Amino acid sequence: MKKINASQIFSIISILIIALFVFLFADKGHTTTPIKKHYNIETFEWILFVFILPGINIWLWRNTTLWAKNLNWEEHVTYKAFKKSIVSNNLFYITTPILLALIVFLPNNWGWLNHISYVNAKVFIGAIFTTILISGLVKHSIGRKRPDFDERVRTKNKVEEGYSSFFSTYSSLAFCSAVFFSLFSIEHIEIEPILKGGIVLSLLGIATFTSITRIIDNKSHSEDVFVGAFVGSIIGLLYYAIPNDWFGQVYTRLSDLNVYLNIDQLFIIFRI
């Protein structure tokens, strides 16, 4: 069983404190979003995102036993050298609360500490822990050997973790965070477009660099990184798009661009 280190404890406590703050003090009663009438649903979502998903993730992270008796993806290129990670795990544990705090406390296009802050903080937490959960479930089910597996066996260094190559949690988590915060910046932060572009490029660049280091460090194969980046991007996109009502006009500003989307008409077009 793995131990939880200080940076992980700091991250979890920070997320809980920020989550409690935004739940208690953010304006949940915006006129276009009648969430005040659905506190039972809201409470369930917070329990799911802040307690249930993290709890399952902690159990998965500490459990190094594979579920599959036989590896579902036998990898033969496992003779590469064991290297220390360029990007430390601790950076992820610190980065997530920082991005969450920015979503909560940065003024958005509706003001400060309002319903935009509330909804996006909640679903960002859900997106992060969902990404980690899916990654953990796949790792325990597939059991693909890392590129440095043989060296781990020879030196008896974290051999159990050597079966966790597919898919890369680093890549999935980095791209989930990058995609989510990029979309949040584009739609809800009132700054110059060139600055928004800089934020997006910087976040995607950092996510790409983080993913590439996993290949350089012999921790993941290229397929693991690509799939992780894709899965994380999709999760970040979906978690952002659905509560921000991309198929309506509650939060988005598609109407400013004279862009309108009628789902019923779209389905009719596809049927034709």
C-alpha cells in the first residue's frame, strides 16, 4: 500500500477549503439559473465531486494490485533505463488548487464570486477527480508495462507501479486542466483577446511539455501519452460545456457572434 505524502494532503485540504468557501459564499441565486430551488441536487453533486470521487481515487492510488490475472496489453519494449521524473507529482498536487482558486476568485464577466464562480469551481473539481478515476480504472484493468519495467524488476524499485503505463495520468490530468481553464478564460474573464490567446497557448504548451516528459522519462509509451491527452481533453471539454450551457444562452456569448444552435433542427438535418 502506498502512503499519502504531505503535498497530497495539502492539495486535498486546499480543495476542500476552497470548495466549502465557494459553496457557502458564492451567489447561487442568479436569475437565469434557479439552483436555489435544487439544494438536494447541489448537495449530492458536492458530495460526489468532493468526497466520493476523491475517496475512490485514494483507494485506487493506494491499491497496487492489478485486477486482471493476465496483462491485457503485453508490452515487449520494457528495457529502458529508470529515470527520475522531470515533472514531479507534487506539481500536480499544487497546480490543481491554484487553478481552482483562480476560477473562484478571479472577477468574471458577471462580477466577482458569483454563480459563474460557483458552477465552474464545482465542475472543475469533478473534472479533475473524474480524470484521475478513469485513468486509475484503466491502469488497473489493462496493466501495460512501463518502458522501464525491466530495470524496476532488476533494482526492485517500485515494481508494482511498472504495470501502470496505459494511459498516462500526467497527460490526461494536464490536458483536462488546460482545456477547462482555457475555455473558462475565453468565455468568462474580461481581458484583451491577445492575453486570452496567451493563456490558452501557455496552458496547452505546458500540458504538451508535461506529456512529452513522460516519454523522455521512460514512464509511458507514446500511445499512452496520446490517449491520455485525448481523454483528458474530452473530459475537460464535457465538464465545461454542459454546465456552462453551450446548447443554450445562459452563460455563453455565442449570440454576440450571431451564432445560434437549434438541437432539434440539427437532428432533423442528420436524419435527412
